[in-house]
Amino acid sequence: MTASRALLLFGTEEQEPESRRLEAGRLSAELVGGNLRTIRFSGREVLRAISFLVRDRDWGTCEAAIAELTVEQGEAATIVRYDARFRAPGGAVLDCRSTIEVLPDALIFEARFTPDRDFETARAGFAILHPIVGVAGRPATVEHGDGSIERSVFPDLIEPWQPFKDIAAITHEVTPEVAAECRMAGDVFEMEDQRNWTDGSYKTYVRPLALPWPYVLKAGETVHQAVRLSIRQTGAASPTFAPTAGAIEISLRRDQGRLPAIGIGLRPDEVSDELLDAGLIRALGARHLICHFDPEAGHGAAALRHFRQMADFSGSAVTLECFVPCRRSLDEELGDIARMVRDSGLRLASLAVSPSVDRQSTPPGSVWPECPPLEDVYAAAQGAFPEVPLGGGMFSYFTELNRKPVPADRLSYVTHCTNPIVHAADDSSVMQTFEALRDVTRSVRAIYGDKPYRIGPSTIAMRHNPYGSTTKDNPSGKRIAMANRDPRHNALFGAAWTLAYAATVAGAELEVLTLSTLAGPFGLVAGAGEPVKEGQPRPLFHVLRWLSQLSGGRRIAVATSAPDRVLGLGADLVGATILLFANLTPDPQTVTLAEPGMRRLILLDEGWLREGAREPEARAHAGAGIVLPAYAVARIDISNRSATAG
């Protein structure tokens, strides 16, 4: 049976909700699933989204079932009305009646919601997203609940805590002639810097995090909330902004440092599949195995023997990613782990440690759990493994590292992961995370200077949920926030995301970058019903192999005139320049590259998948224009010699 285009691009037949454009005058928005996205005035983005969201007790999203939706399009206004029903995992139902009114200079979104019985939630209400591009570091005027005015700025480096609290309204400049005021009513609002989680936004949300959660909405009690966006024209009418169309121009800057080694994650719960797929480590050229080890999850001598077997077969260096229970003497606990490592014969190239308690996030306003000082944990680790370079940070996300900085003077390197589906899992939001990922690495460098730095394993799917009791199961292969598997990892989307991730962090001068495990839903090998045949490498395998081939090469910084559509990186190797590009969109994109030399082009695209996803072949390429189909990844080899290198 011929695979559908949706399966090849996204790994799933699920269709994203349809988008409907709402507009009045020069103000426009996209209506998607009952919420508003891409709110623009004269074509410029004012807000990224206004959404009414309901989270369950573990911060998972309760999806809205929309009914009775009507849209009245008039000359002076567009009015939307609909009913939404949210169902909690325990069966409780929250019914919401919403109205959206779009005027030439204002937008009003109101919601009245009532539970049929006591409804347990971590948050229920509005979230407003300000974009970061063109806004970070810029002035903001905040009106507080008591009427006082605060004149400040949106954070430039990522703020670990809420930059603004008790917000009644916030005003920012859209252009020098246009200001936007966003006013909230119905509860207490505050802002967090969502770049902590690589969201491309600042989020203003209902109900302060310092209040207890989960909390209960009482049966039969109706709550009313509203958001009003007002546009203020402060000068002459601004021209309509139109995104740049046509070919995307590429510029290169050479000798920008070195590219990182590529790592692959190993997990004790995937032992049998990892043994079957061990040959892919060599084929990939991965130089590091990031071996997850958690005594409280039952990991012990058998897991360490498995890691040794994988290291012996692959020849890769081993980093043990080790949780420390901190329930007994630290010297005893780490001494026991060291003895098991010695008995297994496993040789460690490095060791990263983290107290077990730090696997869960401590939100602002919460009491920090009891934990030994990190200095003591690191000293005990160094005592147990005296010859092994020690890493520290967080095995979860930058958020937790930003909120609990580690004493880096004790460490050989710092480390953390990221995840793009903590808050939203639609295609646009996932690809917009690269806007924030740039600021993540910039913020780490601001905190830790030139300390060696590693990232990963970071994947689209969530390995661990620091914000609740569990990740979300996803047996149907949908786009679900906080899901423990994501179908896009298996498809062209996942390959493009992987390359774009590497391109975005390249300037941070990482030591090791890990963007996949070997086996399982975060891994390299296809299962049943995927875009490639079961047992074959997934598309992102080829991307990671190319990145491995560039490891240690002289990095070429690749700038594109449309980084929201195409990202790239490159390296100068002996006799050849190799450039890699990813299309972040479902539409074809053309890049223009004025670089002399003999070229060969390899494309990972829909056509390649339809032909069986065999070993990708290079073909000669002439001319400056290169067309990248939907979510395609391209490799361009440019040789200054008679034979093509690489």
C-alpha cells in the first residue's frame, strides 16, 4: 500500500485542526481549535497566541471538544461564538462558552466555564503569548492589580523566575508608530519566560504558580475570564508588513570554531533492542554513549554490563548519566555505584551525577525539597571516581538548571536537555522552539562562561516529565504535549527538526550533542507502520550520521534570510566544504547559494522515502538555486579538487 504524504512528512495520519482567518481592518488572527494564533496588525506579529487552556493535575493538556461554532463576518467586526468541553482523566467535565470579537483596533476573547463536578486542574484559563523576536530586551509597561505602573523590559537573557507578577495589563511597542495593550480580567495573571522550555514566547497566564496546585474548580460554579487587546496608533499609519517571499539567501562565515561530537543515548529498558541495533552506532559514527543509570528505577549490575557490551562493540566513549538517591551517606551510595562499575569492567570517559530529587521541578513559590548541597554530591562523586571527568547540571531541562545553577567550579562540564512539547505540540510551535533555543545556549554561556558544555539526549518526545507524575501515553500517534512518543520523530519532520537543532546550537561550541537514543520511540530504528520499513533506520539516522562526519571540522556559520523557514550549518573538511540545510515548513523553499566549486547534492525528501529510503545517493548539482521540498534535509558537498570528498 502506498504511504500517504501525511505519514511520510509527520509519521501520522492525524490532521492538525483547520485554521480560519479572522480580520477587521488591519487587525487579523488565525482561529485554530477555538484559540487564536498569529495575531497581527498591518501584517506584523503583535501576539503569538491567546488561548483558553485546561491542564490536568499533571500539567497534561485536556483537549477541547468544540461545538456550536459560529462566525459572523461584518464590515466593522468579526464575531466568533462556540462551546468547548474539556474532560479530565478522571472523567470530570468542564463546559466553556466562549466569544471572540475582532475589531479594527481591538480584540476581545471572553470565556465562561462551569464544571459538572469538582474538577481537579493545575491551571484553567487564559494564556497570552508575546513573541520573542523583536520583543526580547525591549521596553514593557506593566499595570498591576492595584493600578500602579511598572516600566521595565522583556528579559533578554532567559529569566528563571517570573519577570512580571500581578498583571492587569501589559503594553509593548509593535513598531515605532504602534503600541499594543493586552488587558486581562477574571483572575490574577503573571508572566513566565517560556524560553526556559524552548517555547518561542513569553507567556502571561492565569493563577500564580506560588498558589497550591493542583486545585479544584467547584461543581456548578461559573468562572468568567476575559482578555482585551487594544491597538494604539501613536503616529502616521504604518505600512503593511509582508513576509519576504522568493528565494532565501545564504551567507557563510568560516572558521567559527569546531562542531561537537555526536552522542547516542542508551537506556536499560531497551536492552534487547539495543543489542539487535548495536551495529548502527558504528554506522552512525557516534563517539559517545550517554548511558542512563538510576538506582531507584532498579538499575544495577546488569545495566552496567550491558553498557560495557555496547561500548566494547562500538568503540564509543561512555558517559554514565547517574542519579544519586541521596538516602544514605553520599560516600556509601557513590562508592557502591563505583564498585558495580569496576566489577562490570565498564570504563567511563566521563560521569554526570544529579541528586534524584532534582528529577522533579520545583516551581516558583514552592518549597525546595530536602537535598544535600551539590558541592557535597560532587565531592563524593570525585572521591568514588577520582580519575573520571565529572559533569553536572540537570538531566531534565534548561528550566531546572536556570532555577538551580550548579557550582561549575567543581565540574569538568555542564549539561542539560530540552524538550519542544512541554506546553504545545502543534507543528508550528515545535519548529518555533529554535527561536528560543538560541537564547538557551546564550544564557548558559552567560552563566557558565567557556566551561565545556553538553546537551542531550534531547528529542521531540518527552523522556521524563519533571512537572507531573508521568509522561503522556500516545498509542494513537497524535500530536500530544508531554507525550512519551511522538510520530514526527519517525518521519521527515523529525529529520528536519534534528538538523535544525544542531544548526541552532552550533555557535555554543558544545563538546557533545545527543539528539537520539539507539532504540525505542526516541531511537534510530523504525517500528511497524512508520514511513520506512520496520527495522530500517529512520530518516534522522542519516542526519546524525552526516553530523558525526562533520564532528571536529572547522565550523561554517550559515545565516539564512528566513531562519523561520530554513536553517543550516556546515564545515570545512580536508578538500571539501559540506553544508547541511533543513526546510522547517510544509512548503517548498528555494535557497540561493553563491559558492564556487564542484557540487554534489543529497536530498532526504518525500521522493526519497517513496523510493524505499535506501542509502541516499549524491547527484551533481549546478546553479545557485536549490529547492528544498517539504521538511527536506539537504547535504551539499563542494569540492575544490577533481574528486568529491565526503
